[in-house]
Amino acid sequence: AIEEAHFSQMLFSSLRSRAVSASRLPSSLLSPSSTRHLSTPPPPTAVSPPTLTPSLANQITKFTSFLSTHGVPSHNLAAISAMPHSSAPEVVKKWQSMMQSHLSAQLHVLAGLGYPNTEQGIGQYNMALATVMGGAAPDDAEEMRVGSRDLWRE
């Protein structure tokens, strides 16, 4: 990293010493802070989550259920169900593994919509869901409640 910074500084100095005019090159090329090396990934682009609606909330629940049933989490859950559970620590370990599998499926779906791929992302989604459920028509609120309940029952 130090050698790359030194190389960038030398290149920057070389460009300036050759009297390259700013009119011929964009100023972004003359600034050492904008130098990006091939091994440096581009900065992530922030995608903000969409406004949650009852329809979108139901689709998120359905897709999370689909992923939990047919994706990698389903294989994880099958392996977890085969684990022995003769003692309390083993039961706790199975429960934690099942929760991890469920939350990873939910995070995978939510991250695709722009929510952070962290515990805070699930929190943001749950707060938005509660707000939408509170302001939704009774039929829509019931559909969201049943969908969320069924997702947890799987």
C-alpha cells in the first residue's frame, strides 16, 4: 500500500512536471485523491429501500418463505433437524442454528431491496412493516399478519 501511494505520488508529480495543461485532461486525473488502483474495489453505491406498501410487504414475506423452503436455508434446516437433541445445550444450539438460517434468508431478501445487510436492516424493515400494518386496511393488515406468522411457523 505504501509503494502504491508512493507510485501514485510520483506519477502525479511527473504529470505536473511535464506541464500537462488542465484544459487537456480532466481535473479528476490530476488529483492524487481520486487515484484508484486495480486492486481497490469501487466504493459501494448506496441504494435506499423502497417505500414499503402492503403489497410489497406480502411479496417480501412470500419470497423469504420461498427461499427458506427451496434455497440454501432449507438445506441448512434439514441438516439441523438431523442433529441430536438429547440435552439442553444441544437444543439451544439447534434453536440458534434455525434462527440463523431464518434470519439469513430474510437478510438476503431485504438486502436486495436496499436495506442494510445487518441486524439494523431487519430492524428498519420491521419498523416500516409495523408502520404499514398500522395504516393499512383491515384486510391488508390481516394478510400481512398471517403471512408473517406463517413464515415463522415454517
